[in-house]
Amino acid sequence: MHILRLLVASVALASAFAAQALPIVNRYRSPRNAERPLRKQTTLIVLHTTEAPAKGSLRHLSERGECHYCVDADGTVYRIVDRRRVAYHAGTSMWDGKTEVDNFSIGIECVGYHDKAMPLAQLKSIRELVKELQKIYKIKDDHVVTHGQVAYGEPNKWQKKKHRGRKRCGMLFAMPSVRRVLDLKERAKKDPDVRAKRLVVGDTYLEKALYGKTDTMSKIYAKVKIDSTGKNAKPKPAKPSASFAIVPQTIAQLYAQGYESIGTVSKERMPYSIAGEKWNAPDTFYTIRSRVTPGNALKESRVEDGMTVWRKKKGK
Ligand SMILES: [Zn+2]
């Protein structure tokens, strides 16, 4: 019960789910990195639960290079294997007929358990990390899956056929309430390998959590407000200030940036008499024979008749 209260109390914190570059800690970067091949394609993001506390998990994951990132309960994100390389996180696995999911996926370990709620600070980091990776690899929400969704078991004493349900790892990440907190709008609707009869269902409870209505987290996360990166959370694009704008180098660029000609230099009208004290400012430009010179680079000896003087239009 106290966990529930703690989670509800941090609802306010959750509203700070704004898009920022996520800091990633390299303390547990795996010594295996150099020996791992580069991955040729990336079409899935696989979420795992460590099923163990952070300390041992991080050491273990790092030594064996078993994921790309590990997200601790306090939201700290550790880099384990460089995202371009293969990490061994999915084991015996298949998705949509393709086996060895490691070769086409990113694996994220989350400190915690497949059937227990996670703190919002942790979910926030998972959400930001997943979003960044989705952007990099153009991965849709329904291709953000759990380990249990891609793992399968070979036939054994109890299961006569190849079956889904070898693991429940990451199960909570398929539940609608948790996906809402992670701002994942779609989830895979059916198991593609069960549908194609490549596998049979070996764990009906898991099946319901992954594709049915089973959601044991719905009460816990019901009150969490999400300021989706959609409309309201989007920061207004900053207007580039004069010093950060790209310096125009052609007359077309001057026009594009809102400059207008304010006069032509002649013996009777020197730059000072056209642009006043701004004559040698970096945002006053002089053009002649298609050459563009900013005021602060204009040498008095190079001032010549016929130069056009440019300043920004008012209000631009
Ligand atoms: Zn796993």
C-alpha cells in the first residue's frame, strides 16, 4: 500500500515529463563493446526487467554485455553496450518469423520486476530514452515490445512444441496503463508468430497481459498525468538572435532572413550617413558584385560607390 501512496505523491513530478536530452552514465560500459559486431538493422526496442536489485544487475549486465542500456529505479540511465553494436539480451527469440532478435533490436534493462510497479522517475527516463531511440531508428510505438513477447522456448518435457512464454520478462511494459505513462500509443495487437502457427501459446496469463485486457497496474498509474510531447509540452522554437543566426552570404539569404536594402553608397552618402552608428555592426550588410560583407568586416578602405546597404526590416 505504501508504494501506491508514494507513487501518487509523485504525480506532480510526473508533469515534468518534458523533452530534454537524457544524461547517460558510462560507469558500467561493458568491456565487451570492442568485440561486438555492428548491428545491420534495428526494427525493435525490447524492454526487460532485471528481476533483481540494481547493484548486482549492473555489474552482471556490464561484464556480459547483455543490454544496451540499464535504467535504475532512480531514473539513472547507464550505457552498457554502444547502441550500434549487438548486445546479447533476447536469448532464444523470434519476432514475425525472424529469429535471433539481438541482431535487429535494442535491449533496455529496467531495474525491477515484471509484475511490480516502477517509480515514476524510472518510467520517465525509460520514456525519454525510448523516444530518443524511436526517433533515431524510426521505430513505431507497436514495435516497442517486451522480452516476453519475443522470447520463445524449444520443445521440452512439458511443452511439446516451440512455444511463446519462456519468459515473462518486462511484462508490465505491455500493460495499457504503463504504456500510457510511457506515452506509447499503440501496442502489438497479436503475436505474429502464434498467428502464423510458428509457435504455440505456452503461458496463457502472459498472453492476456501482452495482448488482452489484463492490467494489474491500472489503479497505481490511473492518476498520473502525462503532458505528452504533443501540443502543450512542445517548447516554442527560439528565435535565433542576430549573433546565432547563419550569417547570410548571398542576396537571396539576406531576403530570406528579412533584410531590406536601405540605401546605396556614393561619394555623397557614406555608410555612416545611411546606417548611422550601426554602419559597422555585424547585422548590417554591404553587397556589391554579388559579394556580401557584414559591417564589422567592412574596412573603410574597401568602401566603394554602388554598395548596397542592408538592414533587417523592422519587426523581424
Ligand atoms: Zn529479459
